[in-house]
Amino acid sequence: MHDIVRAQGAHNVQWCWAFNNGASPAADWNDEALAYPGGAYVDWIGIDGYNWGFGPSWDPTVDHWTSFVDTFAAAYARARAIDPGKPVMLPEFASSEDGGSKSEWVAAMIAALNAGRFPNLRLLTWFDIDKEERWSLTPGLPGLRELVGSATADDGRTRPVVRRPRCREPSGHCPSSPFSPVVAATRPGPAGADRLAAVR
């Protein structure tokens, strides 16, 4: 598909190769690197991951509450090892509300990003649909105001940005929360230019 798109002259398309934050099963044959098509076919490396909280449907009696850092630290290191030259994104991520405070989870995420914990993480997309868990970011969520406010920072740190995507339902009614944000983190790109990929 990559070659077909390029052959048609579409050079304004960026390609993301993504893997889950935890391999299942964790076996040599299931090593993420074995599926990597190579840097010529990839613009971004993506990691999907979730804080499932307490008692998810697939393990209802166990506490799986995990911080943002613990959810992504190992997978981020893996992404950097697979291709250190590629920026990293989170095409899907979110936190459950079962087993802990989502607002504190978001606040800790912001703190980790601003502290430079994931220096090559350039784009984050919150999975803003209530599905297996209540993943959505509700309008009154504490910590979201800080996320929006930090968009004006100009000191080279990760700068989270919240944007509201267009509703794509034919009826004009989106099933997710009214705020329905896309969360993106940008860093200055080449020659100081900010790089922000549009998602959704």
C-alpha cells in the first residue's frame, strides 16, 4: 500500500507503524521488531496502551491500575531501540476510572511529559469513547485545564495541545463525551518548526 500511494504521487501522507505496549504472548517469535517494515516505510512509530484499572472484563478480579509512565516506559524504550530516528506517537491511549483517580493519572502524565520523561514522544491521541471501560475525558476533569493551558509554553518542553475533532457521525451526534478532545504533544522540529500531525 505504501508503494502504491507513493507511486500515485501522494507525498503528503505520513505512515505510522504501531504495536501494543505489551506483547501477548511474550515470546521470541512475537517480538515487535520482527514486524517492523523498515525506516523507508515508516514516518512514526506508534504505541497503543491503556490503564485498564481494577477488574477489566478480561480479568474481573484483578487490579490492573497502572500509571502513565509504567504503561508506556518499556514500550517507549522498545520503540526507540527499533528505530531511534523515528518520532514516537500514542495513536490510542486512555485511563479507566476504576481503581484510582483519572484526574491524578492525567496530572501525573502531564508532569512526566513536562519533565522530559519521554523526549521523543511527539503526539498523543486519547481514546475518547466509552467502550470496555469509561475511557472518555469528561469536560470537568481536573488536570485538563492544565493540559490546555500548557499549550502556550515556549521553552522547548513537551507542549500538550487539546483540539476538538469534527463529529463524523452522519446524524451529527457523536456517542463520545461532548468535549471529545484529541490530545497532542508537540516538540520543536527541524529548524525550530513545530511538528503536529493531525489525527481524526
